[in-house]
Amino acid sequence: MNEKNFELAEKLIGKTYKESSQQAMRKREGLVTSLLSEQKMPEKGWDELSIRQVLDDFALMDSNTFFHGVGVGEREGRIYGGANGLVSQRYFGMAHGIGRSGDIAALQPKAAGSSLLSKLVQQMSRHLIATLGIKTTKGALVLPLATGMAIMMTFLTLRAKKPAAKYVIWPRIDQKTCLKSMISAGLTPLIVENKLEGDQVRTDLPKIRELIDEKGSENILCIFSTTSTFAPRVPDRVVDIAMIAEENDIFHVINNAYGLQQPKCVNLVQEATLKGRVDCFIQSTDKNFMVPVGGSIIASSHPELLKEISLNYPGRASASPVIDLFIQYLSFGLSGYLSQE
């Protein structure tokens, strides 16, 4: 409530009760002030009531919740069942989604609250990834797509920058999503079989170099490496791969699907960005933040590449994975998330 309303309330409940309740409400408002000014995961997690309150406040900024307002356009965020319906409650009344037809990261004119939430989540994600140890991270793009589709979007964007290249060098990992992300982008995978070294399955670096010499670096779009895998395969030699990519002017994309929760993977990505070339690294929201399947984070030290990827996204998108991640960031708090390791 504003100051005038508190003055009026004092006439009904008295000064003492008014002041104690006002202090409590101001404390919750302070949480939002810190969030908007710092744009990062809070140090300590919020209580559920505070999270619901900020989501409700954001929802009231969207045009479909305007008081006594009825839109007549084609995109008015109408939900069957009204504000009390289950679908509306699931999305906290935010019906417009995120982005615009020309840019998934653009502001939505009729959804200031949803746009604000989306921008906050991008910044919170960037700060968290840097805090975890990948300090070279300059931007993070949260997409309402699972990891494989986010990888495909990345490949399509890179392909437009190097249209003559059709090959992707890929140290083998037995996971269909990775393979389909390349094929669906119209690319041809050059599969590098791994080598058994003791009791570990490791990257065959000489074979990668051999393929570059054989096909020509101008015909190879990127090297697609992987951090988190299943035993006995260990993470790719991403630092060495980054150096090879830099030497040959080839894009390098890292599948870091599970990696943010694993310090070893975080350290590998950070070292690779410092010693070689890493254009972007991609992680799953459900695998790293315990939210429902459906979201991913593309992170990079090259914000301009993330902008190009966002511009390639066709149409607007569901805000559901972004809302999930926002709630989880506030629920965990940085100290709570780190304690999960």
C-alpha cells in the first residue's frame, strides 16, 4: 500500500499496528528493490509469499490484467476461465509470453511485466554462470526450448555466418539429441570415435586435426564438444579443442547440458574460453535447476552472437520456462543453490 492508504488504515487499526505492518511490507518491497537494482540471484532465498507478490505485481503490468480494460486486438492475452481459472493461475496471469515476432529477447509492447521478468532472468543467469566460475560470460539467453533445440538454433545462426560450411566435427557421444540437432540444422556430422585410455573413453585429438586437413577448415562450420557425459566416457578435451578451433578459425560450441552443477565442467569451460575459442556453451534448465523440462540457457562471451540467435527465433514464445527459472532463482538464493553441490 502507498503512504496515503496507510494513513487511512491507521484510523481503523491504530498507529502501532499500522507501523508494524508497514515495516513488514516495506521489507518485502526492499527485496524487489534489491532485485531490480542488482539484477542477480539474491544471496538468500525468498519466502513463497514474497515470490508470489512480485509475480503478481509483474502480472499487473501486462495489458491483459489492466483494471476495467478490454482489448479488442488479435493479441490480447485472453485466457478461458478468467483470472481464477487454472490456466491463468499456472502462469500467474501472464498470458502474452515473451519476445516479439522478430526477436525472442525483444520487449513485448502489451506485456511490460512479462518483458521485465524475461530481462531479469537473462541478467540473473549471466551473473550466476559467472559467479559459478565461468567469469568470461558476457551474456546469457534463456530460451523456452530444451537443450537439443537450443543447440539447433545455435547451429542455424552460425550457418548463416558461414554458409559454405556444411560439416560439424563431433566427438561421439551416444545421445540422439546431439546428432539430431546437427541433422535438423541441415549439417553433416563428422563423427570422431573416442579412444580408450586406461579405463576412460577420451577425445581423439589427432583425428580432429586429420578431419580439418581432409575437409578444409573453410568447409567445417564448427567443432561440437561435450563436457558432462556418462561413464566410462569422460568430458571432451574442450581446452585442446578450443585451441584447435582458434588455430583454424572454426566455430566451437560446447554442449554443457549438465555442466553448471559440476565444478569440473565449469572449470573446463572457463579454461577453454581463456586459452582458445568458445563461441557459446549451452545448458539445460531442468538438469541444473530442478525445474520442469522445456528450457535452456545459451551463454557466451560474445553478446553479439546471442543477439543474432535471438533474432533468428521465429515468433514469440511461451514464458513458462522463464517463469519457472525465475521462481527457482528466488527460491534457492545463491547460498541455497551452492549448498546443493
